[in-house]
Amino acid sequence: MSNDPQKMLDRLRGNAAKPKTQQNVLQIKTTEELAQQSQETGRWNESLLDVTKNLVREGRSDAEIHAVTDQLTTSHYTVQDTRNQVQPMIDGARSKPLGKFHPNVANTFLVLTETERWASVFAYDEFNDRNMVIAKPPWQTGDPKYFKPRPLIDTDYTHTLIWLQRNWANVGEKAVIRAVDAVCRENIITPVRHYLESLPESDFDIGSLFETYFGVVPSHEMEREYVQAASALFLKQACARAVYPGCKADIVIVIEGKQGVGKSRSLRALFGADWFKDSLPPMGSKDASAYVVGAWCIELAEMAFKIKAETEQQKAFLSRQDEKYRPAYGRNSVTYPRRCIFVATTNRDDWAVDDTGNRRYLPIKVGKIDVDGLKRDRDLIWAAAVAELKRTNHWWLDDSLVQYAHLQTEARREADIWSELVQKHIRSDETSITEAFELCFPRDDDAPPLDPKTISKQDQRRMGTALIAAGFEREGVFTSGARRNQTRFTRAHEVDYDCGF
């Protein structure tokens, strides 16, 4: 705000032209006839007092206030006479509440929202779920254009309290804290969404991301179609979480590549260091719920979810759309709509261990990654992705590619020798768990028949998984014969897809 006395006086006169209401207690009482009133000795003191009070509320120095009020000197007074009148007004305004302006929460809120020097200082960052100081506060020195937005800390409340007590009224600490928190919620910012919406138009082909920057070389047309679909899904799903917080976005891209090719560095470059995280605590823990706050992309380094004993908990965690957690020093739990996606990285090619939840994972085998290119073209990539999301409002695989994606994941299933035994010994198109044990583990001629009761539940589950890995599917139960009431496994119809693996 300008320190020029004439500009300040013009602004005050402009404010005076607005009708005064009881709700807007910050407005001065003078009218557009301020100049004429100053000629009338009876109204002159009233006009001068109102101008002085408003300048005190704005935190102006004595010299700045005198520079303005000097210009209101009437023909009956000298400038020094005016100063002699104004100085007690300044001192009185600084020492007690100004008129009806009592130092309660409501009026403190008005000071922090309607006073020009305070109106843009505080905000609430809903992406990081925290209060922010986004402009230079009145108590701080330095050039405002060099101020860098930062999280609000306890000393900011203290400095605000000191400034208000010195320049306005003897307001209490609790009133200031409540008012500042309320002001933050009046000014909500969302950094990632603001970033996406600020980008210029781009003609980048979002389906080419993995081939252009991640060194992916499809071996046939079906694989190229899959890679391009996964690339578009990856980018649009990330944009969807930023634009539509809490939307369903549980597909995990699995980036497979040799150590040192830049898997983690590429994600950091693409999503930005401030919005990328790679140290997720155990899924399902309170720490994990708090960790997702403020993240746009979370890397599951070296397939952090590959332990089979935890797959159910992990599936539930990855598919969650919001988090319920208690912030540090918070009194109540809050619900935070997720704004992040998960991306897995691994050096292995046998990471799939679950036989029921692999549909959420889309593997992409990468080569040499162009991290510098991602940094250079990051804005173009995201501009095209958010534009395509808004055009189609679609961020999942089409049905035509779901089966191929499933086969890609199945090709990464952790090897089990029992699957090899199934493929070697079972020739028919249907079987049961018991029969599979009999065929895969033949007994000596003089040994008694296999007693199904001796097969543990764990071994039954393992054999079922081995049958499915070998190409069988569960299909009801047998209704007759020696296998009656046993679970029926039939050989699945083979799809002529080359998984390129």
C-alpha cells in the first residue's frame, strides 16, 4: 500500500463515499464532503478523529498519520495547530479500544479480514491440511515481493497479538488464535489444483509418456496399446485426485527396471519434490494415514506391499478414498479426502503374490529413463493430462484392455513349484484339490490311498493357488461321482495374447 499522503487521503475519501453499515465497523464515519466538513470548526474535530483512528488501525506511524492530517488543516489553524490536535488522538487511539470496536473475536476477525494490511496474510492450505502465512505480515520488515509463503507457527499468533495490542486494542490471546484460525478458513488455497489450472495449453500426447521418457519399447501392437492406455490412465488418475479429491483412484502403476535407471528420481521430477513422498509407514497404521496428507504421489519403493500375509490390509489401504486422522495438537479427528496416487517401483519380475487383488496393478517394464526430459517438459505433460481429464472425465482402463492387463500381472506372479507340478501331471480340463494332490504327489503302489483329512488348510489353499496359476478357474462343485461336493476347477479358456515377458 502506498505511503504517499495524498493517495492515502484520496483512499480515505473514497471509503467515505461508501454507505456506512453497522456490520462494517472498520469504515470511517466521514462522508464525501470530508473536505468541506474540514472547513467547519464544529465538524472538523470529528472528521479529523475518524481519519486518525482509521490510520492507527492500519498500523501507520505517527509521521505517516501527520502527513495525511496536515492536509486537513483549516484556514483557522496552522499545520502545527493541527498536529497539536492530532497527536493526543493518536495516543488515545493506541491506548484503548476505538469507539464501538471492542476487542472480541468477531471484531478481531474484522481487523484481520477488512484492514488492507492484514486482508491477504493468512490462508488455509487444504492440500496439506494446514494454516499458512502467504503474504508478509505487518509486523515483519523487508520487501513483500520476496516473502515466501510458509506454514503458520505458534510465534505468528504471538506477533499478531503484539501488533494488535500495540496498534488497535488490548485483545486477548484466545481471541486472536480463534480469529486467525477463522480467517485462514475464509481464504482456502489448493496448491496442486492451482498449479494444474494455471498451465497453458499443450499438444503433448499423454499416451506416449512411458515410451518417450521411460524407455519403454513395446514388442507388438497389443503391448503398445496397453502401454499407451496405462500411460494416459497414470497421468489422468493423478489429475483426478487433485481436481476431484477423494475420487476412486486405486490403480497402481508398477514401474519395473534395473537399479539405478532413475525410477524414484523420475517420479520426483514429474510430480515435484514438494508433492512427492517415498517413505510410507506400514499400511493401515495411524502414521500412514497422516503420511498421505500433502502428497500427490507416494512411491511404494521396492514393492512395499508384496508380503502376502499383509495383502488384505494393503488392498483395503490402497483402495481407500479418504483418511480419518487426528492432526498434531488437534482436538478432534478430521476426514481428509485423498489427493494422492500410489506408484510402485521394483527391480524384480516376480512381485505378484496375491491371487485376488492383482487387477489393481499395471506393470510397466522400463529402460533408461530421461529424468532431465521430465523436468524440462513437466508443465507440458500435466497441461495435456488435465485438459484430457476435463474433456473425457475418464481415468480407468477400457474393458478391451482389462484382460490383457490381467495377463501382464499374472506373468509376474511369484513362482511356485506346485504350479509346475500341476502343469506336468494334470492333463484333463477339470480337477479338484484332492485329485490334484493325488496326481501331483503319486503314492507308492503299496501305500494306502490319500486321506483328504490329512491335507491341511494351508496346503489346500496353496494347491488352489497353484491350479489358478497354471490356468484353471474355480467353477462351482462336482455334483456326481467320486469327486461329488468337491470344488471344481476347470481349465480356463486360453487367450492368444503375447505378454511380452
